Amino acid sequence: NAGVTQTPKFQVLKTGQSMTLQCAQDMNHNSMYWYRQDPGMGLRLIYYSASEGTTDKGEVPNGYNVSRLNKREFSLRLESAAPSQTSVYFCASEQEGGMPHGGTFGSGTRLTVV
Amino acid sequence: QQPVQSPQAVILREGEDAVINCSSSKALYSVHWYRQKHGEAPVFLMILLKGGEQKGHDKISASFNEKKQQSSLYLTASQLSYSGTYFCGTETDSSYKLIFGSGTRLLVRP
């Protein structure tokens, strides 16, 4: 099925460990996003990529790095995980400007840092 | 800058109507509306572009007032399936970064 695929779905890290969250979309979208959602809270933008090879900081970029490997894939890396990074991470993609079908979200990665 | 949503929460009886508002201090290019059910990913409802258009499908519609940089989501004759958290997301004229508001929790009771 067409959509956005995120891996892994669940992850537990120890403080200081590193990991990469993977995201791939097969809808030929230009724009891709990484958001985090803390319990009971809204979606906060971590990083954004308007096209292959370009990335831009969002609202909460500290502690994260991203890589837009190609048009399909956009990865998020935590270099040294901290308990404050415990959250649900969503990847999303859309055509630039959102038309006509808006954004499509992956199913999320539930990350716990202990 | 994050758009501001109101109200924070709404409780309805089945069949009642609700309005959720979203406003921004910046000139907007587009407003998106999404619904998220507990434990799931947000799902796209509709998008409105600057120009003041109103869109809708079924009993959910939305408007965009470009002069005020405000959008409203209208849910009429609410159904139990409408329960969830509604988010507006905005893109400005200067950036296509999609930034979300803090959400409105909607609960529809029988």
C-alpha cells in the first residue's frame, strides 16, 4: 500500500546511546517532515526537507540530525539520547504546499530513553 | 510560529455541532486540518489555500479568512466517530514548513 513507512515501531534506549529512525515514502512527494509528540501534547516540528539534498530546522531541532538520502528517504538521528527525548516520533510527507491531498503520516516510532 | 487553536477541549452529545478555531500572527499560504485518534497517526481532513475558500466533505467543513489569518473547522450533526484530537497546521507565504497548533480534544458522547 502506498504511504509512509517508519522503522522501528518501538525502541528503548539507554541515556547516551545513539540511533537512527528511518522513514520512506512511495508517493513521489517532495516535502518530508519529522515531528515529535509528547503524551497529551501537540506535534512539534523537528526538521523539514523541501526536496532531496535540502533540510531545514523546525521548532525543536536540538539533539537531532537528519539526512535526506534521496527523494524517498528521510532519516532522523539521535547522537546521544536523553530522557527528554522520550516521545512518539512521526514522519510525514506531502507535495510542496500540501496540495492536493495534504500530508500523509507514518504510524510512528515510540521511543523511550531510560 | 505555532498557530493558536481554540477551544482546547469540547464535549458534545451525538448530533450536536462544534466549531474549532485556528489563528496565526503570520501571513498564511495554507491551513491544513487533521484528526488524530488515540494511539494512531494524524489523518488529513482538508486543506485550504489563501483566497478565502471554504471546503467540506460530508458533515465536516472549513473556512479560511485571509484578512484575519484565521480558519475554522465546522462539525455538524456530530457522530461518535468524530471523537479525537483535531489539529490545524499552517504554512506561511515565506515557508512551506507545516507547523501545528496544540490541538483540540473533541469527545462525542451518545
